[in-house]
Amino acid sequence: MLETIKTVIYKVAIYIRLSKEDVEKGFDESESITNQKSLLTEYVQNLGWKYKLVDTYIDPGYTGTNFNRPDFQRMIRDIENGKVNMVITKDLSRLGRDYIETGEYIEKWFPEHEVRYVSVTDGIDTFATNNGNNDIAPFKSILNDMYSKDLSKKIRTALHTMQKQGKWVGGKTALGYVKDPNDKNKLMICEPEAEIVRTIFHKASLRRRSRSHQKLSK
């Protein structure tokens, strides 16, 4: 009697992330959404018939230190529902830059849900035995975390310096001002809105004077 051999079919999820910090620091074009997707799709295709690409999950403009990302959470729900049992990213930092939470997923959450995780350029494959790259994954996560914190510190310092120089570093401008189309860090007076502001202050001033006069009369 022939023994029944169980064949594992991997239901693969490609996860892609590109943060605002990547864009602002002048990211390598290889990190772009398009190139990450092209690289990972080709990687899955070359794995063979046992690997089926189920879905691609993309979070553009989200920092790696926060795992509350829309498509990441959608992927997690699909894993819980049995739709996915393998996750592939370009590198470990695409999964996340917080070393504690990244480690929690790789070392605990994924194994508990029988999910295989692969980081292509890092050579990490959690289901591969005797893979030395798996052993250094925690150290890579720490370096990614340190990089993120250092970058965040540099950005805060740069913004503070710009503020001291009188430059605008905020988002939405206050009523009465607009950003200079030729310089996003410079504000210009918007006359229609400015007139509204002047009217408000004028009426408020008249009201204060009226109250002061009433108090003096009593």
C-alpha cells in the first residue's frame, strides 16, 4: 500500500512598503513600489508550481515603525482566515523597522500561524533549516530600528533649524496665508482671507472697547 504524501501548496502574499522618509531622503529607485513588485512577482514565479501568488499588499507612505498600516493589517486578516501561509518582502525593513514588533511577528506570530516568511535580499527564509541568515535577522532588525530613530532625529533637527530661520514647515496654512508656489517654506498673504481676519480682529477690538467703556460708566 502506497504511503500518502502530503504536498504543501504555498499561498503567497507579497508585501510592499515605501515610507515618506524613503522618498524625502532620495530613495534608491530599486526601493520604489513598481520595482519591489516586479522583483517579488518574478521571485514567486521562479519558485515553481507549489507557490501560488494570492495577493499583493502595498502600503505607500507608511513608516516602518508603525504596524497599524491598512494593507499590512489586511494581510494579517487574510492569514487568520487561511488565505495566506507565506509572506515575502524585498528586505526585512519593508516588513518593519521596530525591532521588537518585527521580531514578534517573525519569531512568534508567523510560526504560531504556520506562516513562512522570506526576505529576498537578506536571504532570510524561516522554513529553511541551517540558514545562517535566519540567525542574524534579529540583529538586522535592531539596525533597521536604529536607522529609523536616527533618521527621525535628523528630520526633527532639520525642521527645528528651519523654524528658527523663519521658514514654514507645517502642513495646512493659517487663515490669511498661502504657500509661495515657488517656495513651499515661505508664506504669502492671501488678501481675500486676510480681509476676513482683519474684520474679525477689528470687530473683536470694538467689542472689547465697548465692554471697557461700560465698566467705567458703572
